[in-house]
Amino acid sequence: MSTQITQYNLYQQLTSVRAARTTNLAGSYLNGPLNNGVGATLIASGVGALVVDGVTLVANDRVLLAAQTNANENGIYIVTNAGGLAASWILTRSADFQNIEQMKAGQFLTVNAGTVNGGHEYVLVEPLPAQLGIDALVFLASSNGAQLSSSLKAIKSNFAGGAATAVISNAAFTANSVVVASIQSSANAVDIQKVTPAAGNVTVLFSADPGASVISLIAFAAGQ
């Protein structure tokens, strides 16, 4: 007698984005050299820095476009040119999310920063596109997560070396909260070492980055 085993992908989190845009970002869309989404770009029609949800993006930032007027343009992009006084911003579809084989319904990602969307979670929902960049790609804000803090920023002198601790206070935290924390440095890599939820706050222990001018930390918990 044979036994059939079915495997499920239980971990569908995509790499987080720095910011998410939930209104149309106007630009000229090109669906890649082969019209299949690979290497697709969105390019501003004029010059100027790219600001999404109050965040001035820089080269190599990841950004989610979730509400383009033309829904085929939705997706995860990398900032290949941040724009400026004499340059247009350019977004290129992220290499880990630029063809239909990489996309599964239920994949989700978190947003590191932003006035409105920082700390929120977005989920890829059905129907998936048959042709990327031609058919609609749909992301919805998750109803199972709750934003529990805005970005916590600290100057370099606070984290001169060794481990550093940040405490985020919010009444929604409990000792049983399932907490996800994300940290971003303006310079070197920073690792989160321990996350400890408690009643009314969560404590995050991380490796300090003596080269950073700004360290941004967000934390949110699954819906209770």
C-alpha cells in the first residue's frame, strides 16, 4: 500500500518593502524586453525625487505598488533611480517577484515605514494573472494584522556599539502577542536578536550599528 503525501508551503512571507503606495503612481510602464514582466519598469514623466507615503526613497529600496489605475502595473519594485532635480525616478520589478511562476495566492509582505502604511501587511489574492504585466495583480491590506507602532528612529550616539534595546509601548500588546519586528539601518546590517512582548509593550534587542545615522524599527502583532 502506498501513502500519498501532500506538501504545503506554510511560509509565504515575501521580503518586506520599505514603503507602499495605495494610490496611483503616474509613470510610463514598460513590461520588460519580452513583454513578460521580467525587467519591467515604471518611469516618471518628469524629474524629481520619489516620495511614497511620506518616505523619500533611495536607490535599492523596495516598494509595493498596490493600487495602480492600470492594475497590471501593481507589484513589488526596486528603486533603480531615486530621481532628483535633474533626473526622473525609475522603478524596476523586483527579481524575486517578476514572473508568474514566483507568485502564489496568499503570499504576504510587511511595510517597514510610511505615514499611513508603515507596519501594515499586504496579501496577494486571487485571481492571479495569467500574463504578468498584462493582467491585473491584486494586493489587499490584511485584516489579520494590526499596526502597533510607527517608525522608531534613533540617532547614532544612542547605539554606539554592542547590543541595543528598544521598547515600543502600545496597549494592544500582550504577553501572548505574536510579534513581528523589522529593523533598517542607514548604514550597516543590523540583526534583531530577541523580541519580548509584554502587557502594553514589546522589547526588541538588536545588534547596534555604530556606523548608522538613523535606525528605524517597526513592530506589529497578529490580530488577537
